[in-house]
Amino acid sequence: MLEIGSIIDGKYKILSKIGQGGMSTVYLALNERANKSWAIKEVRKDGVADFEVIKQSQMVETNLLKKLNHPNLPSIIDVIDREDCFLIVMDYIEGNTLSDALKVKKRLDCQDVIEWAKQLCDVLEYLHTRQPAIIYRDMKPSNVMLKPDGTVMLIDFGIAREFKEQNVEDTTCLGTRGYAAPEQFGGHGQTDARTDIYCLGATIYHLVTGHNPCDPPYEMYPIRHWDPSFSSGLEKIILKCTQKNPDDRYQSCAELLYALEHYEEEEEGYKKVQNIKWYTFFMTVVLTVVMGICTLLSHFGMTNMTKDQYEEYLNNASMASDTEEKYQYYAEAIELNPTNEEAYMDAVTAMQADGVFDNRESEIIRQMVPSHINDLEKNKEGYIQLAYELGMMYFYYSENGQDTQNAMKWLNIAIGNKTNDITENEISTILGAKKLRRAQILYNICQYYQNLGVLNKEGDYEGDYKTLWDDLSSIIKEDLAKEDNNVTALVMYNFMAIQINQNAQHFVDAGVEKNEMDQRLSMIKEQMSFDKNNSYEKELYDKLCNSLEHAENALEVATSATQE
């Protein structure tokens, strides 16, 4: 016997005895270096009649477990061979065996047993699918540990064997009477995966009924013989597991696991209920189809009526001379079909006609669009097109000058930043490459307007204005008129001129060279030679000329102050 408190192999301290069997004693030990608990099984020479045979059996178990890795199997850590005994160091499994549980409660809850059986199916299937397959052969309640978390561990591999296809039958008849399958006693072929299925069926029988198949007359009755309230589905599963002929059992643990997961489907009356459900379902489908056809016919009629009404509203709007009446018709069309972008776009076109987006029109947009935005978002293409047009209108045509806050909101949508399920290529297809580029440029300009003049925590402008200059220089390039159009070029050039006029000193303080700003102003003058096609372009041109003059003066003042 190992002494409590003794150190084994220089690292395992024996803490207590936790189990005693006919040929072995199990101790709880602590590896003090790793601060981890282990179980040590001791088999002594003087404790058994045929020590070498037992040792060989235990070594078989050890060698098998060393090759395995499954959460429901213990791990073998070490084997220590001593003169008077040999020791097996393995995982310490906290809990009690299912046979101990049966001592406390004669029979166990069916749902708990089914859950444990599923776990045992999983571990047995793991063993059976090794190469070569491992047949456990000794499934019974005393070889299953129930842990505090409700999981089970399969222990004691003393009579497990590797399946050999060339064998006709096992050379040794081992197993526990009552749980063991007929083939374990010879004359019925060698044991295989179906043997373990028999043993597991017998174990389930004992756990749910409380009747030990090891006791005379060594017969397992249908479980409802003991209690009519037992599940008939579970009864069928146990009966199939414990058929004498292996061919009549489940042929794999995976098959048995599936049956356990669906045992209620084997209940008496289940198929009747299912047939009634299928009949009800079938009749429901038939009625649904009939109603669907009627609804479809009605829908086509209503759709045509809705479409005609929608077109009538748009036509009335285009013919209306009164502005309020015109926008009322557009609003009614939108209410009728809020996912269609046509009424929105027509309204925006009407607002752009006079070249001014006044405050009343801005109010109409706020009433018309946001309340239907969720519906409009479903029409991805229309939503992008409307967002672009609204962004342009707020930027170019706003009555009180550029409304950069609202322009930025709609341009952000137009370039795809607010629409997660759309790519830049898709937007380019919807808007065209030129419009997309224009929207991106104007969005950046709007961001600058929003951020300019915001101090950082130290009250220092320099970092902000150097970044602003670099960004402006990267997007305000030559040939903007050819790349986009005259209006965009004039607006962008004017923006840069205004920034130099207002922030020349900040740019200089931030490290921007005077000649770099001079070059940009000269470039703008060279690019202004294109024809001005209408009064709006001429108005923008005059503003740009004025801004350039002020920018040159501001730059001279800033550089002079720096030199002084």
C-alpha cells in the first residue's frame, strides 16, 4: 500500500485513497511542480493471484489509452514499474460512477440517461473509427463516471481489444454477464462495434428501469413492463440494441446516436399525429395556392390601377402652373409608391429649373424624402441617383450659398459610404464615372468646409492647414473642366482661391511655401480660358476672378509679415 504523504517518482505526492477494487487501489495524488491532481492506480504483486496476467491486462489498457484523445476518455500520463507493484498515473476524474448513482436512486431520470447515452455513443463511435477499430466490450454503469458538470467519462479499458478482420471469433471470453453480448461468450463470431451497442443498450436498460440485467433470470423485458409511462420510442431503441443477432441491432453508434436524438419519433401515435399534420399541411397548401391565385389576380388589377394613378399624378404635376400644386402632386405620387424614384427626381428637376434652390423648396424636400427614406433605400439604384441630385442641388443651387452640411449628407450616400451592400463599380454603373468622380470631389470639399477653423486641443492650426493644403492640391488639378465640366472647375478653383485668401497666413505658418501657392493661382488662371456657356457659368467666373485677386493680395501680406 502506498503511504499517505509519500512522494512517488520524485513528483507525485499521495494525498488520499479514493478507491479500492479486487486487484487494485486508486489514490489521489498531486504533482507539486505543476500543482495538478492525478489519479494513481496501484496493482500489487501480493494482492492478486496471477500478477503477470493482470499486469498484462493493465498494460493493454495503458497502451490503448495512450493513443487516444477524446473529451470523454481519461488520459494516461505515466506508468511506473516497481518491484512490488506497478503504478498507472492518469487523469483524476471528479465524480461518482453511475452504479453509485443507482445506489442512491434506484432508477435514474430518462432524459438524463438519454443525454449520457448520447455522449457514450460519441466516444464509442470514436473508438470504433480508429485504425484498427477498438472494441470496448465492458460497458456497464460501474465503468462510467458521472462528473459534477453532467458529462460522463468511460473508464477501465482492461478488456478492450483491437478489432482484427482476419479473426473468426475472439480467443478470450470476457465481459460482464447481463451486460455482455452473446458473441462475447464464444461461438457467435468475434466481437465488433455491434457488441458495444448491445452493452450500451443493456446499460441504458439498467439505468432507466433500476433492474440489473446481471441478476437472474438474466433477461431484459421491454421497459414498459416495469412502468407503462416509459417512452415507447426509447423502449424500441433498447430492444433493437439488445437483439441476440448482431445483424438485427444498430450497425453503428452513429446510427444509434441519431435514433436517441429522435426517439420521440418512434413513440406510438407519433406517426398518426404526423399523418394528420401532413394532411393538414397539404390542405393548407392547396388552400394557400387557391388564395394565392386569387390574390395574384387581384394584385395585378390593383397594380395596374396604382400604376395608372401614379402616372396621372406625375402628369398633373408637370402640367401644373402653380408651384405648390405641382409639388403636392409629386407628394401624392410618392405616397402611392414611395420606392419609385421617378416622382422624387421629377420634383428635384423642377426645383433646379430656375437655377435657385430656395428655402421653401428645401422645406418641401425635408417633408418629402426623409419620411420615405426606408422605402426608397429598397430601390438601390434610385436611391443613389436621388442622393446625387440632392447633393448637387444643395452644393450648387442653394439660395443662401453653398449648403455644405446637407450637400455632404447626400453626397456621402451617393458615393456609397452609407450603403454597405453596394460597390464603387456598381455606383459607377449607376451614375457614370464622371458623376461619381464629381460627387467624390465635392464631398471632400464639404468636409473641408465643416472642419476648417476647428482648433485642436493645443489651439494650434498648423497641422490642420498643412493637411488641408496637401489635400486641396491633390484634388484640384489641371483640366478639371475637361475631366468634369465647367461648373465643377469654376467652383473648385474658386474654393482654392478663397482658402488662400482666408488662410494664407495659416498656410505659411504651417510650412506651405509661397511659390507653391503662387503656382496654384497661376495654374487656375491658365485653366480659366474655356467658354462660359450660360449666365450661371459667367457668374461663377466673375466670382473666381474676384477671389483670385483677393488671394494674391492675402498671400503677399502673409509672406511679408513672415519676412519681417
